[in-house]
Amino acid sequence: MPRGPARALKEHPVAAVVLVALLVRCVLGVGAALVSDRYLIPDEEQYVALATSVANGVPPDVWYPGYGQSLYDSTWVFSAPLGFMFDLFGPSRVIGSVFSALVGAAAAGVTTAIGLRFLRPAFAVLAGLVVALSPSQILFSSVVLREAHVWLSLTLVGLAAVLMVRGDRRHLATGALLAAAGLLALAYLRPQTLLAASWALALAMVLTPRRGWVPRVAIALMLAAIVPWIGQSGVGGWQLAAGAFPRLGATRATLAVGANSAFGEPAQPPPAPTKATDRAGAPAIVARTEKDKSITSGFSNLPEGLLNVTMRPYPWESTPSLSLVLARVENVGWYLLYALCGLGIVVSIRRRAARLALQFPMLLLGMMVGIAALTQGNLGTAFRHRDQVLWALALGAAAGAQWLSVRWAQRRAAPSPAVAATPPATAAAPERDEDAQAAAVRSSADPAGGVRNTSTF
């Protein structure tokens, strides 16, 4: 790597990752908009039309009677700023693409900032670059979709979780405010993701050390109870959860019907109630579908659903679209990340800083994969929802990669058999050097803001 970029990554890792991520997203988003009038993702069209109508002073319910206002309200964190920018600069797909690119690049930067709290800078940058340069992340955050906003909101909650376990009041207050902001954004982006994030945060705080435990857990439980209520999902998200759990099979069937990449041969979903609904997203599916025959029937698809969501499309699998062909290629990288992340989890269990930093991301990863396994009915939406937790997977994988790197360096530095036969004073020198290096790492300051990096991998 040339000296200039290498120095930038070392001295300003967060800013460097953001710049790389922003550049590649703008190239794809702006380039695609200038080359062709066709949308890269079909869902873009409705968001562009909604924001254009709002910018022109047309109420969402006039634009799409019975649905427009619900779509606007349920995606307000994305749709309202997009409408404002369309009003300011004029309706343009390029403006929407740049907006998403900025937010997607910020998500990569926050991932790096989290990594700097427990990883060596090089591996924190590695985690950020996985998010910055993953093909699906580039695609979904360079088009006019809300995906990048969901990712940024989740990474902000992840950073908040790291700050809240520091033990002092200042970091606890800062983390609480950051978590509230991220969760509130999710309330007006994707309610089911909000529920997973809020309760993963609460559980992560329950598993923290005794010092400052009571206020930390109290704040997390308060956020998990109140924020979903503000987002009209009920206290603690009970209203949405109670409506969704009895309809897991119906939800999966609804998302499979009409999809070219449906999992298997789905049955027709149960007939919808005659009562019309004006809601969008997950609440709309709950309102439109009848309950499954039993709760256990909804959960019966979990083993197969886990494979569908985490492993498919397989590299050798035939897929009906170009985007899924690209997903097959990218999945090879996901398999490697899974392996490294599993290793990272194991080696972090006995390392306090790494364990505390990874608790929320890993709990969220498990919850989100479980929800997707039970509800997603086709490859396209399953892959898009899996991308919500790539940042968490990247952090765990970076922890595993760092451990492998340290062990490899130790093996290379190990004395040869001839050297090992020398007197003890000589043979003990490498061990003393290693201890000195570990002490230097523990005392080094975090380049992202003064938090000590306690990585001892």
C-alpha cells in the first residue's frame, strides 16, 4: 500500500474507512443513475415517488390512498429527510443515492470505531473495510433504500453498548443517549429490528460486570420498554410480538408467494381478513394474515430457515436474477466470516474487553438470524435482512483474525530447537519480549477518542 493511504489508515482509521466506503458507493449509485433510467432495485421506485410527492406538497395519502401515509410514517427517518432534500435540490435519483451512500459510509465508520475499543487498529480497520467493501453493502447503500439507515442505527446502538459498560457516569450517559437515538431511529425504519436491538441491548447489559450494573440495566430496560411503545409497537414491543408470533408461517408464505427466489414450493398463505388495512411493513402482514394452526407449526421451519438465511444461495445453486448470482459469489466470503467469527467468540470469552464489546453484536446477530429464519420466504429479502448484521459479523471475524495473527507471529518468533537447548536465561528472552509487547498494547491509547485498547489477543 502506498505510504499516503497507509498513513491515513493508521492516523485517522475511522475517517479513512468512511472515505473509502463513500467513494465506492457514490461511483456505483451516481454512475448507475447517469447511465440508465432503470432502478437497480425495484423497491427504489416507491421511495423516489413518495419523496417526490412530499416535496411537491402532495400528502402521502393522496399519492397512494390508504397506504402512502403508513409507508411514510413507518420509514420516516428515511423518507422525511429524502423528501426535504428533494424539495431543496429537486427530485433526483442521484440525490437519493448520495444520501444513502453517506449513511452507509457512516455505518462502516462506526463499525471501525467500535473495533478500536477492543481490537488493534489494523483489525478494527479490517472490520470497517468488510462493511465498506462488501458488494451487497455497496449495492444496498448506493440505491434509494432505507437499508443503510437501519445499519447505521444498529451500529450506533452497538457503540452505545460499548460506552455504557465503561463504568463511569459520563460514558454511561453518553451511551444511553446514543442508544436512545439509534433505537428511536429503528422505530421509524423497521419495527421488528427495533425489538431485536432493544432486547439484545438489555440482555447485554444484564451480562456486564457488577460495577455500575444497576443503573446500566435500568437504563437498558427502560429503553427496551419505552422506545417500542413510542413506535406504536406496544410496551416492550409486546403488541407487535403478540401479533406476529402466531403468524410466523403465514408471514413466511406471504413473502414467498410471487417471488422468483421463494424457498421451496410455498403453499398459498391463509386467506386475508376482509377488513382492509392501511399499515405498511411487519404490522401490515400481521393485520392481513390469519393465525397459524398452532404456535409449533410456525417454529417448525427453524432448522431449514437457518440454513436458508445464513448459507443460501449456495455457490453452486441456480438463481433467477443477476443480483442473486452476485450473492452466490459473495456468500463464499460470508462462509469465511462465519468461521472467523466463531473463533472470535471463543477466544473473546476469557478476554474482558473483547467479551463486553462483542456481547451486544453477537446477541443481536443471533436474534436477527432467528427472526429471519422464521419469517423470510425468499432469497432476496432474506439476503437483504442478513446484511443488517454484517457489521456485527465483521467485528467477531476481526477478533478471530487478530487471534490467528498473534498466534502466527508467536510461532514465527519461537526459537528453533538449537536455540531452545541454550541456557534458560537466553531461552526466556522471547517470553519477556512478548510480555513487554502485551503490556505496551494494554497501555496504548485508542486513536478514536482516548479509550484504552485492552486487546491482549
